[in-house]
Amino acid sequence: MNTITVDSNIYRGAEIYAKLHNISVDRLVEKYLMTFQMPSSESLNKESDDYLDSLDEDLMKQTFEAAHQDYLAGRCKTHEQVMAEMKAKYAWR
């Protein structure tokens, strides 16, 4: 266990918030500090899976078909071309 020093006014505000949300100040601070930690690969995979499950399958098929038709018609740019244009437009190096 470690100790931190917090301005008394900030601590009082945290106490009030914690009481309103039925949580201890310790837990409040821990939860806040945890927001700065990297998410686990497991939670990222779940979020990705949830996102993919939420996509409309017909819309994805239509989007792919439109992109494929653009590719066949020669209207696509390579990744390198897109990056070069973005670097020029935004003065990236």
C-alpha cells in the first residue's frame, strides 16, 4: 500500500462524490488511476468482437462490393499514395 498527498479541498470533493456514488474514496482513486493503464488484450478482443457483431452485414457486403468495383475500374490508390498525399497535405515528415 502506498500513500499519496492530496489537497484537502480536492479530497473533500472526492469524499462527496464517493458518498453520492456509494463508493469509497480509495476505490474511487484506484478506478481513476486504472484508466491510465493499458487495457488487456482480452478486453480489446471482446470490444473488437462486440463492435464487429454490431455491424450491419448487408451494409458491409455493399461496401466491399463498391470498393471491389472501384479497384477493378482502376479508381483506387495504393497505401503509399494515400500516405504521400496526407504527408503533403498536413506537412508530416
